[in-house]
Amino acid sequence: MKTKAKRNTKKASSTTLSNRSKYGLLILFFFTCLFLIFFSMRKPLVYYYLNYIKAKETHLLHNSEYESNRIKKISALHMDKAFGMDISHYQRKEDTKWEELNFENGALNLDFIFLRSTMGESVKDQHFQEYWALAKEHHIIRGAYHFYRPQDNPREQALWYIKNTPLENGDLVPVLDIEKLPRHKNLAEFKKDIKEWLDIVEEHYKAKPILYTYYYFYRDYLSEDFSEYPLWLANYNDVTQPSEEYPWVFWQFTEKGIVKGINTKVDLNIFNGDLGDLEDYTLP
């Protein structure tokens, strides 16, 4: 009888341990799933917390309710992508604290920056060299653009950009900013000039330049002949992407961005991919 009782006791003990192991595995599985869900949702959760729960920081700059809501909506829709800004001499040096740059109450970082380097045949942005060095110092991926003046010689403009724009490995590829039609040239001549600038710059840097312009300007004048170039579109309308018909790489979605660390409004941009994808548009 004693032997049988001992066997029953051992069996019951073994069953209890087996049940505990099952419960332990279930609990471990539950918390593992919970962690994975939280990890995958961490960016939206942080964004929501910083913008709707945490007390908002005060800023000297303000937008209309429409523009504030539009920026929030676009930022939330694209929070899985990389964000950046573009500045020039219009943003004063004393208004910028490079170590503090972020927006949406710290929910989104500014991972890249475009700086205006040159304009036309002979104009340099007065803050470019200093801003260029500061961007590198603060580990922000940097790019430089040329503001195209359609009445000037395209070859001279390209050489002027090359002379004054010291792109290095890891910098974004060159950018041509086109916003105006020429007064004394037809459209065919205008396109020929643009292609000349692009060819000269591509040959020098061994990388196809990015083309920046407004959505309607691209649609009406450039889309048929320059579709091979990476596209950076400006579109400030209440839309969820800058274009549905043209593949875009960058979207300048507002010119009224309010950024922590800058006391003037700036242009804000979305890269159509994450930070890893952005390397595809940098110089090797």
C-alpha cells in the first residue's frame, strides 16, 4: 500500500510540474507576443504620446489650424519614412541650434538636409559653407542644390555648381532646382539647356542628379523628357502624396515647417523610404 501511495504521490507531483511548465510557457508566449506588438507599434505609440498626451512645448512660431492639421496628418501617415528639411540664407545662422533639430514635439527626427549651394552662373549662398560643415558635424545626411536660372548659360551654371559644391562620399547626389520658364527661349531650347546641366554634373559626380520642381511645373513641362531622373516634388496641397502618376523620391510637403531648434519656418520633406533606403541616393 505504501509503495502504491508513493507512486500516486510521484505521479501527482509530476502532473503538477507538467501543468506549471505549460502555464509558464503560455505566460512566456503571451509576454513575447505583447513585446513584439509593442516593438512593431513603438513609433506610432511614441508619436501619439508626444503629440496628444504629453504637454506640448511652446514655440514662438505658429501656423493656421488648417496648416497645423495638414502637417500632422501627413507626418502621421508617413512616420515610417525618413524626414528632412531644406534651408538657405533665408534661415539666419543665429536662429538655428543644430543639436536640437526635430519636429512634431520630438516624435520625428530630421535625418537629412538639403542646402542651397549656388544660383545661376555666379551667385553662392552666403551660409552654405558654414551650414555644410555643421550638418556633417551633427551627423545629418546632407545634400546641395543649384537654383537654376533659365536665362543663364547652362554650362556655366553647371561648372559654377561643381566649383562651389564639395560633395563627398555619403552625401546626397546633386540636385537641380527648376521653378521658372525662360523669357526668351522656347520650351525645346529650355529642355535642351536643362539636359546639358544634368549631363555635365552627372559626368563630374558619377551620379544621376535629383530634379526638384513643383508638381504642376513637372507635369506641364518636364515629365515627358526627364522621367529617368529621381524626382523631388513640391506639393503643399491637402493630399497624402505629392503625385499619384509620377514616381517620387522626395516630397517637400510644406514651406511652413516649425522645427525645434530653428526660430524661422522651414521647408519640410519626406523621403519615400526609410533611412536605410536613403543610402541609395548618396554618393558611394
